[in-house]
Amino acid sequence: MPFMGGFEALRLMRQQARYDAVPVVILTTSDQAIDRQEAIALKADGFITKPATVEGLNQVVLHLRQAWLDGKCVSVQSCKS
């Protein structure tokens, strides 16, 4: 992120009650336990280390879609139908 780090952005989000229900999954190159602990402390809903391959990334995206989006409204238009 060019202007601030992900943890800083998450910290700012979690300081505002209107974002309490927004799920946040950290997608990072880090596999360090200290970074995972920081994400948990900041109330991230998930922590995923980026895979090394495009196929691995595709699997992560599919998993996130199934876990967070399938069966849920993802836009105002889809909620109206």
C-alpha cells in the first residue's frame, strides 16, 4: 500500500465503529508469527500468506469467495432481486 501499511489501515478502521462489521482478511507475503499476532490483536478476521504461484492465489481467492461471499448480497442490485 503506497500511503500506509496494512496494519496501520486496519488500526484506523477498527477505531471507527461504523466498520466493526466489515470483515478484514490480511493477505501478505509475511509468514511471521509476530505479524499474525498483530493481525489478531487488531481484530482481523483472517491472515493469509500469499502463495508463490498464480494457481495458489486462485485457490485463495476461491476459498475467500466461498467463505465470505457465496450466498450473500455483494451489491445493492443483487439484494433487490
